[in-house]
Amino acid sequence: MGVGTTQLETAPEPKYWHLKTVLSEALDSEFSVGEILPNERDLAARFGVARATLRQALEQLELEGRLQRRRGVGTTVAPPRVGVAVDPARHTWPGATGDDWQPVDAVRTDRVPAAVARLLETAPGDVVHVVRRNRVSVGRPVAAELLYVPSEVLPGDAESTTGPAHAHAVLAELQTLELDGHDRTVELGSARAEDARLLDRLPGAPVLVVTTRYVSGGRTAAVAVSTYRADTCRLTFGESETEPLLAG
Amino acid sequence: MGVGTTQLETAPEPKYWHLKTVLSEALDSEFSVGEILPNERDLAARFGVARATLRQALEQLELEGRLQRRRGVGTTVAPPRVGVAVDPARHTWPGATGDDWQPVDAVRTDRVPAAVARLLETAPGDVVHVVRRNRVSVGRPVAAELLYVPSEVLPGDAESTTGPAHAHAVLAELQTLELDGHDRTVELGSARAEDARLLDRLPGAPVLVVTTRYVSGGRTAAVAVSTYRADTCRLTFGESETEPLLAG
DNA sequence: CAGTGGTCTAGACCACAGA
DNA sequence: CTGTGGTCTAGACCACTGG
């Protein structure tokens, strides 16, 4: 290489990108999980950048699950992401004994999101039961779910029409059906206000949206839309049922 | 409720959040896929907010796959996310005939990321083949992958040690082994500089990182780290092999 | 070249947690 | 109350695309 050409071709690296790298290495070597970082104003001053630039780096690190920020409290070093099993080896309905979800309540409605209606193949006006469930892992809420079940597919409509009792009733009736199979999609989304509150995050926080379609008797009998915290969760899909391995 | 209490308990909604809602509805009703939006300065002026605030709303919409922004060009309405099958019904090694990946090249190295070394159970200094592969869907690059295969597990070390020929050689040797099973994790990440370039995105762009562990003969024989564009992709995991359904 | 989105600054005020 | 992160502003300049 010629004299002075050392840095040619290198587009100037954005400050926030460089900052992120520096911070990331500092987190590895100089901080331990749970430790609290200096506040944003101090950090920005220390690195000689505007607070907005420093925040851009912190946002990336939070997205990657390295940091956790809480208003009024501070920025702390996040623990490694927790592995959350999404694909139970057993092919069972939601609500089968031993799954990791706790039903909260349920309602009947004839208004479901268009995307869900398309999967359920329901017409406008069809009554659908919506069961809300939460999932907790190691003491922290990790996911919120809305489970949609068309009234048609349930053998006998439960007496209750709302509340926790109705949630249990809908789940119980599902178990009586034969499950032919299911498939799933995973995509990135941002938390709706309601889910954000349950997940202890601000609205718009990044989430992994898992959509599961349950098939019974040749039709889509239920659709579950599960919203996982993207910062703290690593979804695991296991086929080797003997060992946890990647789930650790 | 008493007079004047109508709005109590409502924390003021952030402007960017409200903006996002308004824009989202406008996208549904007044714009079609591929259409180009007014530029950021005009949009900000139209809504009476600073450009930074407008950008915060646009960023969210891009994260959700509603918009696509390109420097020097403009902001366009994104097509619906493309469904990408991650879980082939067939349990096969990467590189089996008919998979959707095209090998690019491969190298031998004794330096692999710590997380990968842990999965492979390799010691520092062990030689590992690293195969780079790309995945294209409907003409667009959707994923980049690094496939790590310890030299030990390959029956005969190929003659070539680098380049496209070596990539094919490593993949071919994998097919001769018996595959016991595999498991996967999915998590949110940000694109490294190299992957970002391949995916036609800026560094740090949100990606879905799929880590697949292939087991053969009681040990982890290979690990694939696949990086999917989170803005344009919806990962599909199918078990009902008869129909595409959710993949559409 | 002109126009776009991407980066960055130096402030300000607000919402929230905890003492 | 103080201190934290969250929101917002009104600028500026840079990097890239396309004609």
C-alpha cells in the first residue's frame, strides 16, 4: 500500500456506531450483570458527544439485550437473554395441562383484526372468543397472548361469557377437539399499548410476534398471537427432545 | 364521572406515537405499495413537528415493515412481508439439493465467536470451516448465513481450503453424515457491517438471528447462524406439510 | 447538480422512581 | 425533593442517488 492510503475506502464510521462498539467491549470487561451505568448526561460528556448520539448507541445495545433502561431509575447491564420454548414437543392445544401460560380472562366479540379473521376464515359478524393469557419466566413477564377461537368450533358454548371463568371454559372445550396440526410464523413488531403495559415496557418496544394456527377437522380452529419481549427473550424451537441444550 | 374528568388518567400520548397512528391509517387508505411519500422535511412541516419527531414515527413504521427508506431516494410504501420457510419439513443438512441457499465461499479458521464455540464444543485452536451462504426470495436478498463446521466432523478434508469450491466441498461432505436432529433459536439482533451490506441495509438494521444446531453422532456437528432482514421477512415454521397457508 | 435520508448538536421540558 | 430516562425542538452538515 502506498503512503497515506491506509484509511482509503473507509467511509467515516458514524459516532454512535463506534460508541456502541466501545460500550459493548466495556460491558464485557468492566461491568457485571445488574450493575448500573453512569447516567446519560455524564456518559455523553465523557465521550464528548451530544446526549442524543449517546442515546442512539444505548438504544442499539438495549435492542440487542445488553442493556436495560428504566425511566426514573437508570441504565443497567442486562442478564443474558432467557431461552423460551415456543415449540412444545407435544402437539397440544393451548391450555393443555403443563403449558407455561396462565389465562387471564376472555371475552366474546364479533370484531377481530383483519389479519386474524383471514386466518380463521371467519366472516364479519361471526362470534369469536378471545382469551388473554400471560407467560412468565423466572419471575418476569415475557409474553402476552390473544387466543382467538371461533364460537362455531366449540362443541358447547360455555355458560359464562366473560372473565377468567370463561377463559378456562374455552380452553377446556378446546381440549375435547382433535388437533390435526399447527404452523407458526415469527416476525418483528412493536408492542401495542396494552401489551406493553403487561410486559413492563413502553409502547412501541420491539417484540417478537409469534402467530400460531391450530388446525382441527380440516379448518383453522384457533389462532394465537403471542407477543414476546424481544430484548429479553430468545425463542427456542426444539426437535431433539432429549436435551435442553440451546435453551440454556 | 364528574364534570371535566373526561380525560383524567390519560398520560399525554407522545407526538411520535400519535403520528405513527395517523400515518399508519393514511398508508392503509391513501397509498399503494411502492408509492413514494413526501420527503421528511415536508411531512414534518405538514404535521407541525420537528423532523426528528417525524423520523421517530417513520422508524417505527419501517420496523414494522410498513415503510422502506433509502438514502438519496426517498420513503416508499413497503409490500407485505414475505413469508420465508425456516423449518423445512425434511430433516436435512444445509446444502441438501433444493434448499434455498446459495453458497458464496468458505474459509478455514481457528477463530470463531465465543457463542459458536460453546455450541460446537470446540477448544480454542480447533480448525473450523466457515461457509458463507446467501438466501434470495422473490429477487431480493433476505438472509445471510455463516455455517460453522469443525474440521473433525468431516470424513475427509477437502483439497481446497478456501473459495467457492471449498464451500461446495464442505457442504457435500456434510451430506455423507447421518443427521440425528437439530434445534433452533430465534432472537432479535442488529446487522453487522458485512451482513448489512449483503442485505442492502445500513449497519445496525434490525435482523432476526436464527441459530441452528445440527446434531450427528451424539455431538454438535455444525452450527448455522442465519441473519434475516426483520423489516421484510416473516419466518414460517410449518408442520402441516400439505399446505402453504401461513406462508402466503 | 439538486434532493433525499442519515447523522449530530445543544439545548429544553416532561414523566417517573425513590429517598 | 432530586435524579433518571423519555420526548421534542430547530437548526447544521454529511453521504448517497439520480438526472
